[in-house]
Amino acid sequence: MSGSPTVLVVDDDKEVARTHADILERIGYTPVIQTVPEDVEPHLTRLPAIDLVLLDIQMPGIDGLDLLQRIKLRRPEVGVVMATVVNDVEQAVRAIKAGAYNYLLKPLQGDQVERVLHSYFSNLPQRIIEDPRFRPFVTGDLAFQEIFRRVKAFAQADVPALLLGETGTGKEVIAHLIHALSPRSQEQFQPVNMAAIPASLFESELFGHVKGAFTGATQDRSGYFAVAGSGTIFLDEIGELGMEEQKKLLRVLETRIYSRVGETVQREIAARIVLATNRDLRKDVQEGRFREDLYFRVANYAISLPPLRERGGDIELLANYFLLKYSSQFGRAIRGFTPQALQLLKDYPFPGNVRELEGMVSSAVLLETSSHIDAASLPLHLMLGREPKGDLEKARCQAIARALAECNGNQTKAAEKLGIARQTLNYLLKEYREKGWIS
């Protein structure tokens, strides 16, 4: 990043905010102070040059966790580091799960601030598109230039965008980007997991109901479309809907009108609709599992996300990105991967895509005791199905020994931990005992 990165310091205590700003100035950053939490979002709109927010967790009015969510919706490319006291570390961990990069304990120490911010800024990937708003989607695959072009085009129009791709490919990240780049970016983003809604509750959950509409309806209730207001509603896993629910969804897409269960009043949908599925809808149409009319209603506004295994060098790029991220979060001095570990990751097909890779690297950072992640710190199933020899085979043995130790010798639990069948574990134990590698 060229120039001095700009950091927005958010703390309701003016003296504390000034102290934080002084620390940032000493280590080479440009601080901007905001002591009114409610003014942070307008501030981010007025100052597009903000690169990162140093955000206090405990504040009156809007607390840090709520403000984090708002920042990530409005400016998803902006990094967030939480500032907290020891008693609020649990909340800081929740913030990380919600999108914060890391957290720092108050009173802040210059060396710790420098370490965390250096990790964040040095971890920003090279862009394949200059628009910084696409920074949350980490990729070096040039195919995403066209994907991002479609995202920007669809974001500006109220069309029902359809996101296609295997699980873990980043469909919800793209949905957030469509919302953030749209004229509705200041409104609500409402995700809905359609696969989790029983068919009997489909209309009630999406459209709402009135008191007495059915047994258990003890009061009026707004559905997801009403909650989304004039924002964006993200309907995930639409491929799991039954044919009757697909029919109701099609009617809503075509008319933008619905009624709550138990009333005849028609209401207009104000929200923009984004849909997603990990299924092959074209194939499902051919096999009679998905309505053809619904498919053609949304297919022209489709964005297909490739699986990780087809994204060129993104496995290595993302592995190093997550390594730096979790090394910073967990306070581990891990600088890279051994060639064997990196080769295992490159050879693996990643059925769970980016989400699976992130979990692997996060776990490996915690398990590794050296300066580089070794094959033994990666899940055992990466080595199974191969013909490992030499160091790789010994790494497999070490992983098994570690799992057995962590499970107090219980082979059933160790097999579950390793993600392999008990019979496979027994076979490997017999082989390694014969070689004298394990007792």
C-alpha cells in the first residue's frame, strides 16, 4: 500500500482516543479520531481513504459489536481491529468471528499495535481490480475480473441476482458486496437460509403472519421481507426448496407483492432480492427438481463462482493469507509452510472450498510448534489416498500419535478426530508399529 495508511480511531473517551492516535502516529500511520459512535458511518462515507478502524468494544449507544457489523456492511473493504479490556476478551473473539481482523488489549502498547497493524496491511493481497471495495474477496485469479464486472453491474440495478457455486466458494461475500455497492448500501442486509425453513413455515417465515392465523400464532409477526425493508434480502440455498415453495417464490419475484399468513391485505416488497444455491439448477430443471419458469426468471442475472481447485494459484495465496491472519490473532510466530505441507494443500481438491481451507490453516496455526506449518499439523485425510513416502509418511504417523495422545489412547475418538474410519486407523497403527515408529 502506497503512502501512510489512514486509521479511524473510535473511542467515546476523548483522552483514550488521543492516546491511541499518538501511538499510531509514532509507528507511521495517519490517525483520524471519532468519539461519537453514531457518527462513524457518516464519517466513513465522507472519508473514503479510511483503510482501517481501531474500534473500542464498550461504548454507550451503539456498542462495538453492532458498529462492527455496520462497518462491514457499508465498507466491507475496511479492516477492523477491536480495542478491549481483559474482561471483554470473549466479546473480542465474537468480533473476530463477525469479521474483525484482530483485537488489542487496553491500555494499548505501541509494539503490539505495530505488530497487529503490520500483519493486517502486509497481508492485503494484490488486487486484480483497482476498486478497493472488492478487497474482502481474496483472489489472484484473473477470471474474477469478469465476475467483479458483473457484480458492479448487477449491484446498480434492482434485478434478482443469482449466485451459483459450490459450498464455501464465497457466495455470501459476493452478496454482501452487491449490497455494499448498491444504492441500498445504507439499508438492512438480511440473510435467510432457505434450507433451514420447513415447508410448513415457508410463508410465515418469509411473509409474516397475523395473530390467530394458525395454532401457536399468539401475536402478529413480521416476515423476513418486512425486516429487510428497503435493503437487500439474501435468499441462500434456494435449490433446496420444494416445488410448491418455488412456485410461491416465483410469484413474489414476478409481482413483488405478498400477504402475511391470515390476512388478505397485499403488501409490496421494498427489498432488493439476491438468491444463491450450490446446486446445478440447469440439471435440476432437466430432472424435474426445479421449476423451469423460476430458473429462467433469474438465470440471466447469474454470477458463477468457480471452486477453489480451479482458481489457479489461489490455494497458496489464500493459505498464506489465512496463515498471517490467524498467526496474528493467536499470537503465534509462524512465518510460512514447509514445501511438503504446501504441496499437500495444492494437491487436495477442497470440496469445502475456501471455508474448508480457512479452517485447516486456523487449526494448523494452533497445532504447529515450529516456525513453519508442517504436514503433521494439517488434517490427516490430506495424506490419505496418496502414497506418502519418507517424511510424508512419518508426518502421517506423527498426526496419528498426536490424536491418540489428545484422546487418551481412545482409538474410536482418535479416528473421529482424524476424520477417518476406525478400521483405517487400526490398519495404520499396525503398519507403523511393525516399522517401530509408534509404540
